[in-house]
Amino acid sequence: MHVGQDHHNVGGIGRCAWTAPLEPEGLTAFPPRHIIRPDIAMAEQVTAQVAVRPRRRLAPLSIVLVALAALAGFALATPPGVLNKADAVGYAICHRIASHSLTIAGRQLPLCARCTGIYLGALLGLTTLTAAGRQRASRLPPRRVLLTLIGFIALMGIDGLNSYLSLFPGLPYLYPPQNWLRLVTGVLYGLALAALIYPLFNSVIWREPEAMPSLRNARELVGLLLLASIVVALVLTENPALLYPLALLSTLGVVLMLSLVNSMLALAVSRRENVAANWRQAWPLFVAGVALTFIEIGLMDVVRFSFTGTWQGFNL
């Protein structure tokens, strides 16, 4: 009887109360929108990874294409011949004054004596530090070694200022400038650059740089100086067989140092510091620096040639 009354009167619409089952408290017929189903989340994650993967592959390819385009433009716009290409690199960053430059086999080197020393010294320093296992060293040398390197930089500054003052008649200068002094002080400066820039580069590019100095002690610095003295002695022999090696190695030093600096600038601007875990991830970043380097060299060549109309060095 009571059931029949409920059947006819609940809600006044003739429905049976027991035909609409009550839901347990706290549950709803449909899940809220903020609840994510695991299978859907997994599918979305896989889709995102597949979409990102082509972009990751295209980025290094784009960098390589830009670098190749920069190299091709440099090769086509500069005078033909290997030594002339080396001259074009030196033309962008060096005055190439004949009286301030070394001559081998009757031909002037691509860089002046000082710049030849700087970039041979830098190349020697970077090569030696890499061979010594400092590829990820991110700290500056100890204080005594660091002060010595700063002294090398000061020596080149003093010799450079003395040489500059000698260009103006009537101005006093300390001693008659000599190309061998330009070469020696340049090599010392180049060694200092390598020992200072290498750890800076490592601290910017690597995800986990090593907490070790580029030069650990004075003994390592002395060993580096001994190698540098051999390089200086070879250059000063002016042996004709050294023309091509010295021309190419010095210009390689230019490209390498500028590429390291440009790589760091590119990483800083793009806010991609400390992203590389290995060289497979690092090489596109360095190639980007190489591309920027040849773009800069090309632009500087164009500007200088537009003013001088010649590929020769400045005349005094």
C-alpha cells in the first residue's frame, strides 16, 4: 500500500521513486573535466614528442646550411688561391702593414708579426689544453698563474703602445720596435687568451662543466711556454717550407678564437647556456659560431675594401 502511494505521488508525475537509483555520495555520473585519463595523456605526450623531434633535427641542419652559405660566400668573394684566402681572413682583423709583418719565401704572411704570434699562441694553447684533458675545465688558473698571464697581456700592450708611438715623428718611445718582439709578445698574449677564454667557453656551453682550472699550476705554464718558444724559433727561421703551414695555422687560430667567442654570444642571446651534455649536442652550437665568424669576416672585408680598393695592407 505504501509502495503504491509512492509509485503514484512522488514528484506528482507518476514516476516510481525506486526507478531512479540514488548515486553514492561523492560520485557523479561523468568524471570532472580536470581529471585526465592516463591513456589520453600518454597519447598526447607521444604526439608532442613526435612533433618536436623533426624540429630538433631541422635546427642543426639549418645551422649547417647557414655555415656552408657563409663559407661559400667568403670563397666566392675573395681572391682565388689558398694563400689569398688566408690573406682575406687576415685582411678582416689585421692592418697587415708590410714593415710590421714577417716574410717567408718572398711572401708576406697573412697577419702582421704581432697577430701571427697572437693566433699561433692561441691555437697552441687551445690544442695543448684539449690534449691535456681540459675540454670541460671551467675555472680560471690559480692566482699566481693568473697574474702571470695578466703580465703577458700587459707586456703585449706595452710593446704595442711603444710600436704605435714610433709611427709619429717627434713622439718619444722606449726602444726601436722589432718584429721578433712583436711575435714573442703576441705569442704570450695568445697563450693568455687561450687559458682565459677556454674555461669561460666551457662554463657556458656544457650542462655539467668540470670544476678544474685550465692551467693547474706553474709547471704546466712553463711547459706551455717551452712549446711556445719552439714555435717562435721555427717562425723566425723563415724557412720556405713553413710558408703554407704558418699561413694556414695562424688564420685557423683567427677562425677558432672568433668562433669560440661568437658561440658564447649566440648562446647568451638565445638563452641556451649549459644545454650540451656531449659533443653530439655541442657541435651545432659551435658551428653556429663558425657561421657568425665568416659572416663577420666577410662584412669587415667588404667595408675595408670599399674604403681602400685593394687587398693589400695599409701603407705607412
